[in-house]
Amino acid sequence: MTLYKDVDVRTLLRKGGEPFRLIMAALETLAPGQGLRILSTFEPKPLYRVMSERGFDHAARPLTDGDWEVTFTPSASVPPVAVSRGGEDATDWADPIFHLDLSALEAPEPMVRILRQIDLMEPDEVLFAVLDREPVFLLPELERRGHRWVCAADEARTTWRLLVRVGEETVS
């Protein structure tokens, strides 16, 4: 039986807010095998693709007052490897010169340490990191800063392995 973390975004939506970051933050705190239950004022169809890419299946049901309940359950299949733009063929990357085990750290410390280390590296150098949660906020930040990356989870989604190839320019 799957246990779910509840995220009720109805009040935020009714006030005109955007709940995506709140949902992604909740996703980052899930224990292995735990699911996410979203309560929303509408059926959040765009979220289905995002969650599927992160290894979750969904089930949606309308509630009596016009609101929606959507459960995201960890998929039985292994999630695919995620890659940044330009990271599709990492076979020609140099071997990593830095190896970071960040699996015992609370967010946002893994992101802070990775970005700090990358700021000290030269273009085309590669960093390898092990994390115990999906780096949902780190990956777009790496790409924004001009770095390439490849990230994959193990079958149980308890460990993520991340390769980062430092780009030409960094944004501090």
C-alpha cells in the first residue's frame, strides 16, 4: 500500500498563485516509495507529463465541489535517464575529477555544494555526485548557467547519480 504526502493547492490557486514550485518542493521530500496526493481547483493535466518523467503514474478523480484529487504513485518501471540540452552523448566527456556523496544532506545543501564546486572548475571538467533525492531545482539551474548534465535514478528511486560537465561561462 502506498503512503501519500498531501499537498492542497486550492487556496493558493483561488488567490491567483502558482503552485508548481510548492508541488516540486513536496516531491523532493518524499520518502522512497511514497506518493503525492494533490488537491486542486482543476484537473492539472500539464503536471501529468512532468510527474511521469520523474517516474510517477497518476490517477485523477473529480470531487463533489468541482475540485480535483490527483494521486501520483511511484511507477513500477525504471525512470529514464534525464539529460540536459547538449548532454545527449556524454560518452566523449572526460572522466569526473570530483566525486561528491551528498546523499546524507538536507536540501538545499546538495545544490549549494554542487554549484560551489562547479564555480571552482574549468570548462569541460566533469563532476560526479550521488544524491538521495531527485535534484528538481538543481537541474534547470545547471542548464541556465550553461552546464551540461546527465542524471539517473536507481530502480527504487532512492539514489540519483549526476554527471555535470562544466560549461564555458558560469553565472553567479
